[in-house]
Amino acid sequence: MQLDDDDFELFGLPRRFEQDAAALDARWRTLLAESHPDRFISAGAQAQRLAMQWSVRINEAHRRLKDPMSRAAYLCELNGAPIHAEDNTAMPSAFLMQQMEWRESLDDAQTLSEVETLASAVSAHRERTLRELRVLLDEQHNHTAAAQQVRALMFVERFASDVDHRLEALEP
């Protein structure tokens, strides 16, 4: 293993969107145990610093691989289709219309039930998008289309957070 290995190499996993969460977590615990700085106390300060770098690297990789959206974005970037979310916000008109309808629904929602219904619709949309990402990345290897889906999913996640805040405000 090298510090500059990609996350999948580091964890000994295939470069795929679909991952076994239990296997990922088990490998993470194993890698952390192997690289824990306390194991290198007798080896000196330099070995401990290197172990600390490894621990940080392992934790960053685990965080990125564990989260489906981060994993998808990472796969896109590894395959030459960077997300560029900060400067590429172009979205299909149907998606933008859906976003506008959701925003209006959230603004108009007066009851907990209405917001819960919207939260359910947003969650279902997110799950569909994640399934589409799996197909685009693992079966079709269409990283450019997947990058656009990731950007759209980022909007959905942001809106879902707004819905969650509204739910919190309405709950007794």
C-alpha cells in the first residue's frame, strides 16, 4: 500500500459504485488497527508521524467510500469526469422544474403531514437516482452522465436538508 493509492486500492476493493458496507467497515477497522500510532511507540517519533498520516488517509478514504454520493463523485473523477459542482450547475429543464415544484410545495406546506409527504417523495427520488448511478457507473461505465447525476443529487441532498429543517420546526 502507498499513501497515494486511490481509495479503492487502499481498501483492496474493486472500483465499483456498489460496495458491501459491512466489508468496507471491516476493512477500515483492520487498516486502522494495523496503522494505529500506538503500535509504533517503540519505533520512534517519525514512525508514529507516518502512522498518524496513514490513519488520517484511511479515515478520509473510508468516509468517501462509505457515502454513496461521495463514492460516485470519486469514481467519476477517477475516470476523467470531474464533478465541478461549483462551476457547472447546468441541469436538464425537467430536473429544474421538479426542483421548483418541490420548493413551492415546501413553501406552501402548512402541516407536518404535508412536509412528511414531500420528504418521502424526495427520499424516493434520491433512491432512484442512486440506482441510476449504479447502472451508469457499474454497468454502462458512463462517467460523464454519472457526473451530471451526482451534481443533480447534490441539489436533491441540499433540498432534503431544507425539508428536514422544516420537519424539525413543525414537530412538537
